[in-house]
Amino acid sequence: MPDLKLPKNFLWGYATASYQIEGAPHEDGRADSIWDVFCRTPGKIADGSNGDVACDSYHRYKEDVALLKQLGAKAYRFSISWSRVIPHGGRNDPINKAGLQYYVDLVDELHANGIIPMLFHWDLPQTLHERYGGPLNQNEYVQDYVRYARVIFETFGSKVKHWITYNEPWCISILGYSVGQFAPGHTSDREKNAIGDSAIEPWKVVHSLLVSHGEVVKMYRDEFKQKDGGQIGITLNGDWVMPWDKDDPLDVEACERKLEFSIAWFADPIYKGDYPASMRKQLGDRLPKFTEAEHALVKGSNDFYGMNHYCANYIRHKKTDATAEDFAGNLDLLLEDKNGTPVGPETQSPWLQPCPQGFRKLMKWISDRYGRPIMYITENGTSLKGENDMPVEQILEDDFRAQYFTDYISAMAEAVTIDHVDCRGYMAWSLMDNFEWAEGYETRFGVTYVDYNGGQKRHPKKSAKTVAQLFGDMCRE
Ligand code: PNW
């Protein structure tokens, strides 16, 4: 058993996101985001709920910060709601002082704790979607996003040392503009009664997101970095891959292709300067090309790599040609291999089965492919099958989640100590139960139970203590 030590200043803590916890969607001048509107569309959210109240963090942020301190966290990754700060989002639209003040107060309350704000965790101002299609219109969108980021950087200055531009562009693009399961619900699937073109839109959206990320990083480096002393990066999600038939070279090859379609799609342009060859091969001219100016902006635009990670999948290549709607690399994602071995135990999330060793392997894959970048794990966690139906006493004894964190955090520490991955922080998803997007409140991811019928009161679960204990034991010198 290796001695799993982490540096004393390892930045560990918890993550949340604005729409999932804040509530108060129309208070103090906030306007709708695409998620407010999406939630009002019948049939989109499993339990018909929305983020109108959520954890009521807009009013209870002091309790959240007290909770973080109680748990011993060194860092908090939260997100800023663009439509709270600039309700209609655009570069000529007015700034909402009251909305901005919420984040000023939150950051002041966090004070010495590691403060890691995310500029964008999916809640695009609805007005920008209606005006010009949001990220579907690169030229308009980039200018608006840059102005929003400028307002934020000017406000927070040197109080913030780690900025993140985007959370999971894969989810924004694929779930929002191809599958249609997330806002704004675009898809080619006419049965879902939505608009969109899944053959084109996802690739365009990501090109806009990457260029806008590049522009904002350039602005930060040119105008703020020196005086404020911070770092800036993007957060990418990605899960581990295993061949469905380990003796079939085509399944083995498909595994690599899956990582390219889900991770290298973003990280290759950022670290190497272009989209992966496998994507160009399958998508041809539907995949945008970087102009020289865009290439210069995007390449080298990460001070650190933000990694969100949850699980693994078995991968089986497809024998037929890829369809125009395919976004995965012409392969199937499966939860059992050829012999019927599952990835791991079931959780409440259909896509999530734990496989802790995959975490270490993927950290190494990223570190090797991109030249050992500084990394932060900006989300990792699990739901728990049937948790919402359990009596509260049982929810608070979440052994399954505690075990998940023990296994995953150990796997991460192995990646750091044995594989020498330069990972400097870890944030568990999530500080507390919250609005789990299309799954509503039936799926809980928190290390803290939120009593939605009891005034949103917070009660730490066993897993909260486990995470604190693990880092307490490991972060010694
Ligand atoms: C992440 N998938 O989303 C998000 O960043 C969080 O806001 C969210 O609450 C958390 O994971 C748990 O779901 C994902 O289908 C949503 O592969 C779906 C997938 C992956 C990540």
C-alpha cells in the first residue's frame, strides 16, 4: 500500500453551481436564463420542478460558507449567474448592481478560503438566446461573453486567484444542441418536438465557446493577471473508457476515439492547436476550422486544466458508417462488457456507475497527452440509488457515497504520488443536494442533505466527514 501523501496546501473543497442552488430567479433584477425557460416547458424536468427555490442560497450564502468552514474545506467552486449580473446579457445592456453584490458578499464571506468562481455553468441569459441564438452566433456571442467577463474581473480583482471560463462545454453542446435533454433543448429529433440541427449545431457551439474562452483568457492575461496574480482555465468533463471486447482491436481503438470526441475535442485545440484528426475524419467540413487569429487565441489558453469526472463506460465500435447526428465517434457506450461484467454498482443516475481506477487512468491519459499541465479536479461525486425515498436518518448515513469518495480520492492520490500527475486541488460534487437539471430534485449529489420541505435546512451526511478525514490524513507536508 503506497503512502498516499498530498501537499499540505492541496486545495480541496466542494463545488456547486448558480442555477442548481441559488433560487430567487427574479429577485433584485435578475432576468431569465435559458434554464428558467426550459424548466417551464412541460415534460423537460423529471419531477416538473425548477430552480425557483432550490437550496435558497441567494438568501443563505452565509450558512453555505459556515458549512464549508465546518467541513474544513480549503476551497469553494461556485458559479456566477450571468443573468444576475447583466440580466439581458449583452455588451450594451446595463449591469445589475444588486445582483453583482450577491457575489461580492459571497466572496467577502469566503474570505481566506480558496475562491474558485466559474463564469458560466450553463445558465445563459435567455435574451441572448432569443436575440441571436447565443453561442450559435459566434461573432455576437464572443463579444457579449468578453464584456461579461470584464465586468467580473474588474469587480473581484485580486480577491480571486483561480478563474474558470466554462463548465463542461461537452454538456452545453451535446446535451443542449444535440440530445436536447438540457436547455435550450435543440435536437434534430422531431419526436421531441424541438428545433435544431444536430448535424451542425454542436460543432458550431463549441467553436464559439473555445474562441470566447481564448478571448477571455487573453484579456485576463493582458489586463488583469499581472496585478491580480490569478490563474485561468476551462473545466472539461470526461469519463474513463474500457473496450466492450478487450480482444477486439476495433473496440480498443474506439476507446481512444471516444476520449478524443469527448475530451480532446476541446483540449487538443487548447494544448495542441487543432481538433483531433479522428473528428476531422468523421465530421469533415461540418467541424469548423480555426482561422489563424483564432488558432493563436485558443492555443496555450489554459493556465490549468479543470477536470470533472464521475465514472466509466464500456465502448463498442459500430460496424456501420457514422450518422450525421453521431457525436461520440461512431460507437456504443455500454454499462456491461461482453461477458456481462458491469462497470460498477448502479446509482440514481443512469449514466453513472463508479469505477475508481478509471479516475487514475484518465488523469494520467490527460497528463501525458497535454504535457503534464497543472490540474484541478473541479467535480467528482455520485448519486445514490433510491436515496430520495429513504428516511432521513438513512440518507445521513450515506456509506455508498463515503466509499465512493474513499476510492476515488485514493485513486487521485495515486495518480499524483505514483504517476506524478500535477494535480493541485480537488472539489467534491456537491457541497449539498441541489437541482439536478433534467432530473430535478429526485437525484441527490450532496455530501449535505437539504431538507426541501423543511426550510432548506442543511444536514451534513457521513460522506462529508469522510472527505474531510481523507484530506486531513493525506495533506501532511
Ligand atoms: C455535471 N452525463 O453534469 C455538472 O457539472 C453538474 O452541474 C451536475 O450536477 C453533475 O455533473 C452531476 O450530474 C453532468 O450525462 C451531467 O454524462 C450529465 C453527464 C455528465 C455530467
